[in-house]
Amino acid sequence: MQKRNSRRKGQNAERKVCSILEEWTGQEFVRVPASGGLRYASKTIQHLICGDVVCTNAEFRESFPFQVEVKHYKDLGLKRNYDEAEDRITKILAQVQRFWGQSQRDAERASSVNKQVGLLWVRENRLGEAHLFIVFIPTDSIADIKKFTKKYNIIYQDAEKVAIKSTDLTSKVYKSFYNLIKV
């Protein structure tokens, strides 16, 4: 029974991210069939089915430089490694690192046709609505980190990634974020 509930929880998280992205960009997003599991497709259409969520508008999808991976787990270590006073995550555990690797591999695979930047959206049970999702972004994809930190509150940073709350991301205009990303 637990497997079915976890699958449903993952699908619900993907639908929620679709909804967030739709509101943010004004475009329709859908879950990828088999949740990114269609890796056997030819290279000519591979970029259309990478990750967990894609835009239905082909024209917009060509300019949308993000490959979206969504994870919702019971315990990712975020809650116990979140410093409320500092509003920062102090440590990222191995599970999130593994998801990060998957996200970046999928973005690289999708880049065989279009340059893609992997965005990893993670949620932990009972983390709270203000922290609905934490979005991890590759550091090397940010054109100007100083400009980025003036616009967005970075709640975690290491050599290869930064993290912000999804609410911080979507409170800004999509084009503003897009312009800070190197593609």
C-alpha cells in the first residue's frame, strides 16, 4: 500500500509544479508520461520527454530552457537542516544530492537538441506551505550571481548549485528569472 501512496504523492507534487509553472509563465504544463521514464526515444524527440514536467506549447517549449525534475519525499533532511533564524538550509543530505545528479544528467541528455538547465524541485513532508518546494539551480547556469542574489533569497549554496524557495522564484516575473540564466 505504501508504494501506491508514494507514487500518488509524487504525481500530486508534479501536478502542483505544473500549476505553479503555468501561473508563473502563462503557459500550460503537463506531467511527462511515465514520469521521465521514456528514455528509449530517439534523440530527435528526447528533449520533449526528459524530466517530470514539460510545456505543451511547442513554440514556448523551444525557448523554455529548463528541464524540470520534481521530488516529494517523507524525509530529505531539509526540515532538520533548516535554520529558521538564518532562513537557510545548513546541509543537503545524500538523497537530494542523488536527485541533483539525476536532474543534471537529464538536462544534459535534453541538451542534445536544445540547451537545457536542470531545475530540481524538492518537497519534504510537513515542511510547510511557505517552503512548498525548494528549487535547486546549477550555479554555472546563472549569468551573474551578484544580480541573482539581489533578486532572490538564496537559502542554500555550494560549488555546483543554489537553492531558493519556489514562492521566491514565482513571486518574480518569469522573464526576469529567464534573463539571469545562461542558455
